[in-house]
Amino acid sequence: MTDRREFLKKMAIGGTAALAAPSIITSCTAEKEAEAYETTEGGLIVPKDNGLRITGTFLDEISHDIPHQNWGEKEWDRDFAYMKSIGIDTVIDIRCGYRKFITYPSPYLMKKGCYMPSVDLIDMFCRLAQKYGMKFYLGLYDSGVYWDTKDMSHEIEDNKFVIDEVWKMYGEKYDSFGGWYISTEISRDTIGAVDAFHAMGQQCKEVSGGLPVFISPWIDGKKAIMGTNKAINDNAVSVEQHEREWNQIFAGIHDVVDAVAFQDGHIDYDELDAFFSVNKKLADKYGMKCWTNAETFDRDMPIKFLPIKFDKLRLKLEAAKRCGYDKAITFEFSHFLSPQSVYGSAGNLFNRYKEYFNIK
């Protein structure tokens, strides 16, 4: 038994060293110490509760690139209860509309040709958030023009009306309405991005009495290959270039954007600490909260998208904790982590997550 224990210890230490370069290990606030645990009855053999817990999730029923689950209020109520059971206190509508499909009956957007939704999801989400003691963040409208033109300035005009409309319809009605999410995503210094973020963020704050605003960009890493035929991004950003570009972006938006939640799925697992430490340093410099958007879907699989392997999620949450991140949110609970997801393995991921964090 002693020999086996020593063997496991050596294997764990060796595996940790392979995952993190020396410069990476010292870049975050706490050093990793590999510690081997003997398995009992098939349980986890890694130290438990060693990562940042997920306390927020996106809600995606525009379902642009993932299956629509066609839930009614009964299913959504049950899912909010599942979220609450693992400590989620923040829910974020990922976007209140995308192109012609919308999540609430917007007079403005329907006049522009958007389709009438069969259910007012924003009202439902605000009510359920209130029931379960959560805060609801509204994701702004995404016209799709930015994705077609790579110029974000086009997103400002429609959202001038949407922000005012949503606040009057829901923000003034529900105490659970807790903030705003600028839904347009970028990874690098993008045409019109700073001005658009600033204009929309400022208006959100002005109409709501200063409620928080956040963004969730991606890192232009080696796995940022969506929309291409490549297996790997051969123009992946370096840590140094990432820092330079985001320093400029934060300088222009930090007065109206309170938090940044970088998506964590576009870089490799042995790069997490290097990029995460830069993100935290920049957020601290500009007085912003540093969140992680811990993707619970697997970007490494040829099928897009399935629930992530638990070890991959664990590595990302542990890196976020080492680097002192303020909060972990995910894209997204209902499809990839919920026991009632259309994907059966999401329920297994839910169970492994609870086991790891000692949640009963």
C-alpha cells in the first residue's frame, strides 16, 4: 500500500508539472501542490473544493447554435431550483434578441420585422429569479450586423430603444432585475467596439440608476476556430499582445463596464494561468471585477456542442481560483450542467460537480 501511495503521489506531481510551465505557476496568487488521494468506492482522487464555484449562468433560449429545449414555465422553474441547489445567485439572459427572433414582445423590434415570441421569457426569468432569490441580468439585442460586417457601431442604434423599453417593462417592475450584459462579443481590438461598449454601457447605467454592466469577450487563442475550416488557430494571440490590446480596450470602457468575464474555452489548459493572471491584473488596474465564463460545453470535440469532460471544467475552475478571480459564471447551466438537459451526460456532470464541491 505504501508503494502504491508513493507511485500515485509521483504521478500526480509529474502530471501537474506537465500542465503548467514554471513561469505560469508563479504568475497567480497561490501555488499548486499536487496531492494524491486514495480512491474509495470509485470516488474522486483529487483534492476537493479546490476551484472557484460557479455562481452565475447564462440563459440561452435564442438557441443560435445549441438545441432549443422548448421548456415551459414548469421546466424552467425546476431548472432554477437545480441552479439554486448548487449556489447559483445570478442568471443572465444571453441576448434579448438575435436577428429576427426575440425573447420578449418588444414593440420596437417587432415594428422592425422581428417575430412575436410565443412566451415572454424576460418576464418569466425575472419572476423566477425573484422567487429563488437571484439577480437577473438582461443581455442586449444583437442585430447580427456586427457578425456580418465586423463593425460593432451598428449595434448602438437599436439598443438605444431596447434599453429604455426593457427597463420600463421589467426593470421598474421587478426587484430581481440586477444588471445588464452587453451581448456583442469580441476578442481583439475591433472596429467600433470601444465606442459601442461605452455608449450602450452608459445608457444602461443612466436608465437604471447605475446597475452593473458586464461583457464576456473571448481570448483569440489556439482553439478560436469557429467559422473556419482550421483545426487550430495559427494566428493565436500571444499573452503579451492580449495584454496590450485589452489594456487599451479597458482604458476606454472601465467607467461604464463593471466586470469582464472572459470565456475560458479558446485557450489550452496549460495556458490558463498565464492568460488568467493577465486578465486579473488588467481588471484590477481599471477597478473592474474579474469573472470567468467557465464554459460547460466541450470545444475539443468534433461535435458542436456537448457537455464538457469534468476534468476539463475542474482545471479551469481551479485556475480561476488560483488567479484570484471574483466570480465564475457559465455558458451555460440549462444545456450542459442541468439534470433535465436534452443531453443526458449533463446530469452526470452536475453530479460530479456536486461531488467535487461537497454539495449535498
